[in-house]
Amino acid sequence: MLRFLSLLIAAVLVAVPAEARKKKMPTLEDNKAYVLYLEGCPICTQALEYINERYFTRPDVVRVNLETEEGQALLKQCAKKFKFQHVLAPVICMGDKYFMGWSGKAAKDFDQYLVELHE
């Protein structure tokens, strides 16, 4: 029985093209705001609390943990696009703007940039 299951699984894997087995990594979209955060980071928590309180239902505000494959892929794209020399969490990429860290100024910038993103 075990041998039969092994053969069945192998047959399914061979039948499914390699491209379909690969997880498609996300790509940055210019009309979205990406909030890349670290779980357990107190600064990231502040940013997420602010953003979730105001923009929880907005599909154009994407929150992604940096410790995931998706987060790493998006961080690499942001770093390439904006030519990062270093990274400080959270990283927020939106359209042609980005910032790192979080403060009162960052909150105002986030609000302003989000409006500009859709003008």
C-alpha cells in the first residue's frame, strides 16, 4: 500500500509542470502600499496598529511579514527599486516613495503618500 501511494504521488508530481509547482512570488505594484514588518518588533507593531486602525479594509495597503518568502521577495524588489544601502524595519514602499522606521512624521507621510498614490 505504501509503495502504491509513493508511486501515485510521484506520478502526480511528474504530471504537474514544474512551473505550476513553484510558488509565484509577488511583485511590487505601483498602486499599492507595502508595509514590510518584523513580527515582535515594537516599532513595527506601532506602525501596524496605526495602519490597521485607519486602513484595515483597504486592499491597496498590503502588510507582509519580512520573515516570509513573500516578504523577502518584496524587500528585494524595494531595495533594487530605491537603491537601499541599509534596511530598518518597518519598510514601507508605495509608488515612487518609501520610508523606513515609524514616527509621528512617518504616520503623516503614510497618509499623504497614500492619497498621492491614487491621484
